[in-house]
Amino acid sequence: MADILKFIFEIINNTPFWVWVVLIILIKRGTSLINDSPASIGRSIIMPFIFVIWGLNTVVNKFASPNTLLSFYLVALILGFLFSYLLYMRRSFYVEDGQLIQEGSALPLVIMLTNFLVKYIFKHAVY
């Protein structure tokens, strides 16, 4: 038990401040999507765009053979797009007072936190 606590405290102490800020933003954004909310195409692509750029930056700058990894990254990106399409194709939208509203769901919170966790684990497992 003491080893687990030591490991948790080590993670907390060695995580940069900006990572905690990103995590808080993701949690705040994800919890706001649990309830019905206005939908904006621009705002909907911000977080995926940030994760794609972050991933590309890691592949290009941190690995010895980025050309090979970029082809795998592209395949994973396409598969991720198809998977997200399947997850979101049944999402409901409606118009209220002239504004497009998306039905609330916990799915975006789960996806955002999973992406964050996978990125965090891979970052520390590779280095």
C-alpha cells in the first residue's frame, strides 16, 4: 500500500503545472456536455485539433524514425475518425430559439479523459 501511495505522490509531484490546467479544462468541458448545450462546429473541433497537433509534435520531435511512425499515425487517425463517427452518429440535435442544441451525454467526457490519460501514459512510458 505504501508503494502505491509513493507512486501516486511521485506522479503528482513530477507532473508539470500546465498538464493539471489541461486536465481541469477537459473535466470542465466534459462535464458541461453531460447536459444539453448549444453546439458549435468551431468549438467542437478545438480539442481534437489540439490532440492531433500534440501527437504529431511528439511523433516528429521525439522519435528516431518519424517517417515510419507518421504512416502508422495516419492509419490510427483514420481509424479513430471512423470509430468516433460510429460513436457519435446517433447523437441527437435539435433547434431551440434559433440555436442548434446537442443532447447531453457523458461520452465526450469519457473520450476526452481517455485521450488525456493515454497521451500522458505514453509520454512517460516512452521516455
